[in-house]
Amino acid sequence: MSTWGEGTGRPNAIAFFQHPFLNLALCAALFFLVGCGKGEADSARLLPTKQSAANPSAHGISLSIDDAPVLFPDGELRAQGTGNGVAVQWSTPSADAANGNSFNFDFTLEDIDDPANLGGTAWHFSNDDPERSETLNGLTLNGGAAVLEPIEIHILFATEAGGKLTIELEGQFRWFEPPDAEKPVKIVTVWGKFTVPMPE
């Protein structure tokens, strides 16, 4: 069968697509295109989702809560001599607290009088009262959906080379969810170890 229209000099479209070799070639091309598209889509689903650099959770530190890693923004360490010790605040930036996870630890080390001597010191806190405490020390999760208040906590400081300081945190916390609940949902163990610049 001719693929050209009688007396027209132009291809006959119906006859063109009925040609067995052309049909085979078209099917192979369609299969290739559809298969490649699907493969690219499957590969994209296997790749990790990239986080925006503006998202606080795109960087930070990890705290272990009951052996499960939970990401927090990088904390800021401040220390200042008071004449009766060194006042220390280690916390996440307040701008990050409303959107994700945050922590705050505010205390005084009475055994030293110079922030340069933080290495080798430790802070301990314990609260045996079953009622909600008034302390601001603790963790908040998911933009404040849950609050973790310390029952007992140890924060240890160690000096590292290059003007760095290691902070190790370990303790037990009451998990309150919602944050204004009178009774904790559970008690969890929190642990983490980080290296930070020595506070100026």
C-alpha cells in the first residue's frame, strides 16, 4: 500500500500509520519517553528534600530525647561576671522559638568569677516538687506545642583547643503537652554534647 495520496503528491496519513515498521518504531519511542519520565520521578522521590537556608532547622544541634535525635537551632552562650560568680545563659535565639524547637538554661556558677574559667565547671539542678515549676529553664518543641521542664539536670563545661568550649547536658525532664497541662504526659531523658566558641 502506498503512503502517498493518489494524484496529490502528499503523504496519506492513514496509510502512514498503518506501516508495520513505522508503528514499531513509534511504540519504542513512546515507551522510552514514558519510561524515562517515570524513572526520573522515582529518583526524585528517593532524594532527600532540600531545606531552605532561611529555615532554622536547616542547621543546628541535635539533642537526644529518649534516644531519639531532635534537631534544635544553634544555641548562643553568654557569660558575665557578677561579683558573686558568673551568670550564664545558653539558649536558642528567641526568633526561632515561635517556629520550631528551642531551649533555655539560665543559671549562676558561684565557684568562679571570670567567664574565661568556665572550663572544668558544672551546674546541677534538681526539683523534687511534683507541681509545675516556675523555672524558665527547659525545652520547648514544635513552636511551643510541648514543654519539657527539668527534674534533674547536669551541665558540664570543658575547655577545648583553639578557644573552644564543650558543653555536655544530661538530665530528666517532665513532658507537658499541651504546655499548660497540670500533669506531665511522661518523663524523658535528654542528653547532648556540643562544642561552642568561648564566650567573650
